[in-house]
Amino acid sequence: MKEIRFHGRGGQGTVLASVILVRAFAKEKKYSSAFPYFGFERRGAPVSAFLRFDDYPLREKTQIYSPDCVVVMDPALKKSPEIFEGLKEGAIFILSTRKSVDGLKLPSSIGRLGCVDAIGISLEILKSPITNSCMLGAFVATTGWLNLDSVLESISETWAGEMGEKNLKAARTGYERTKISVLR
């Protein structure tokens, strides 16, 4: 079983990103489940979402305390200590950032790092700082846990028309522009 924890802010599509990934995993015959954790339910407030997937049915319905992967949707959260809590050895860390991560103090447990300017891409394509589609592309590029086509199909089932096309483009661009570093 793999466990993924998302960190973002209300209005960035953090919860929706986890739901889209559940659909994508189902397309690849994986069992998965996702659920959100809200503090204050308002735009801009910190939000977490949790996702598990496996080849076998899932029974566990708790928060994720030892993730295999952490996805950080908002670059302002990169200094928040909560995002690093409980990371498994060799964990994958995916970060929305336009800046260099050289100055970022990363735990030694991180084995792979994926960075993408999700806000810049989202502003360019969607004309909005909603980063979920772009970060889904970065997730696929960094983890290799699913095919981009499965995610794109799930995105097209979520949005129709012009909005769907823009989100597909954001996901593809996130996939292509993600910079991956193997740290261990």
C-alpha cells in the first residue's frame, strides 16, 4: 500500500486533486480511497487531503501519518514543519515552487524530489492560481506510479469543454516541466 498526503490552501483544488487521482488509479485496476481534512473551511485556509492505493482492497480509513509521498500545492507552505512529519525513508516530495530549493532544509528521509512552478503554469494556462491539474502532472512525472493518460482521462471526466481542455494542458505542462532530483 502507498500513502499520499496533500497540503494546500482552500481554493487550490487540493481535495479535488486527490479525488481525480482515485479515479485514475481505478482506471489502472488499483484500489484507492481519498478523503480531506479541513481546519477552517474557507478560501486560503490550510487544507490536507489523504490518498491510499494498493493492488488489494483497502480497509484503513484514518489520516496518513507516515506518507510515502507528500504533495505541496502552495509554495508558501514549504517552510511549514507539518509537511515533513512522518515521512517514510525514501519518500517522494513534490513541491510547487518557482524558486530554487537549494536553501530549503529537506529531511534526509526524502529520496526523490519533484519541483514545478505550478502557480506560474496555472496563471499562464488557466488565468487562475488553482494548481491541482498542474500538480497532478507533476505527481505522475515524479512518482511513476501511474500513467499520464489515466490522469488525463480522469481530468476530462471532471471538466468539460474549454475548461477541460485548459486543465488537460495544465496537467501535460506540469508533467513536462517538472524537475526531478534523486536525493538518495
